[in-house]
Amino acid sequence: MSDITQHGALMDDVYRYQRLIYDVTRKYYLLGRDHLIEQMDVAPGETVLEVACGTGRNLAKIKQLYPEAKLYGLDISEQMLATARKKLGASVPLAQADACNLDAESLFGLSEFDHVVLSYSLSMIPDWKSALSEAHCLLGPGGRLHIADFGDQSGLPKLFRSALCTWLGKFHVAPREVLPQFLAEKFDGAAIRRLYRGYAYHAVITRRA
Ligand SMILES: C[S@@+](CC[C@H](N)C(=O)[O-])C[C@H]1O[C@@H](n2cnc3c(N)ncnc32)[C@H](O)[C@@H]1O
């Protein structure tokens, strides 16, 4: 089995049953997702791709807030996509793909997007640097990459931090503590904000026009 198929199979295993309670349970600990969506400021007709869209929870909220946006989603897990398809219907094209090796043109007939979203996915993608660079390549001139994920938890009690990491490990989630620094060094003008005493962060990277 290739690494990609293996990772897809692992994600299917993690989410086969979890997807049924995902939206209800994750709302308590995937914090900052609504903040990200509110800050997106999507203009009518603009395109939005969520990479690793999971159950489609964010795309559904984006659709509510920006009803004239054109939405797209992809995920490596067919299990997650089954839930997303049910939720979003045929008006949102969804595809199975690996965030680290994307060909958006063949998936969606589009090679550039006005907005790309990576929400709590880099912490679940082993080669997160490739996923980040692929997502950035999908931005058209002036396009924006919106990221939300776990922070370094530095403002929170040590006991909470270690309990959280143990819990997340059960789901193959590994917070990327170096990510904010990596973004700041790699992308000029990256806007990075710590949320909830370091529990999460929100970053926006704009591709130069
Ligand atoms: C914690 S969920 C986040 C889902 C959604 N973005 C959200 O904010 O609710 C992580 C998602 O990343 C997906 N994923 C993990 N590795 C991936 C990869 N290499 N390519 C695409 N999706 C991936 C998983 O299948 C899962 O749906």
C-alpha cells in the first residue's frame, strides 16, 4: 500500500464512527473555526476551497454566511466525505484527494481559488509542510489562505496541556507547535493571531497580486 492510501485508510478508520458525532463533539475543542469563517470576508462570486474539509461543517457555515460564494471541498477520507456529501448536497463539489499532492484542475476544473481553508488539518497531516505549500500554490493573485489549528497551549496549565496531547494522540492528531514561526518565516506579511491563551491560532496568508 502506498503512503497516501495508507493514510487515507487510517483516516477512514479514525472517522468511520466518529464522523457520526463529529460536529457535536468537536465544537467543544476545535476552537477558532467560527472566528476564521467570520474573518474570511468572502465577496459574492468568489471561490472557496476547503482542503481536508472533513464532515463539511465549515463549508456549511461558510455557505450560510456567504451564500453567493462558490464552494469546493476535498478530503482523503471517503468516510468523512460521505457525511459531507449528505450535508452539503450536489451544489458543493467534493473530491477525495491527498492535501500533499493536489491537482485541483482535474478535481474541480479550476487551478486557482480566491480563498483556501486549512482548519485543524495540518495537525493531522504527517507531511504538513507539503500540504501548506500545495494550499498556497492554489491561491490566485491576491487570494488568501486561512488557517486555524491547535496552538502551543503555553498560556494554559501544564496538566491540561499534557492531558490534551494524550487525548489528541488517540486520534493521530499532533499539534504543530512550530507552525506559527514557520508561517512567519516563510510567508511575508502572514497575519498570525493567538487565540484562547494559546489553545489555538488563526493565520491568514495573502498571495501577492
Ligand atoms: C480534524 S479533521 C478537520 C476537518 C475540518 N477541516 C474541520 O475543521 O472540522 C481533519 C481532517 O483532515 C483529513 N485529512 C487528514 N490527512 C489528510 C490528507 N493528507 N489529505 C486530505 N485530507 C486529510 C481527515 O480525513 C479529516 O477529515
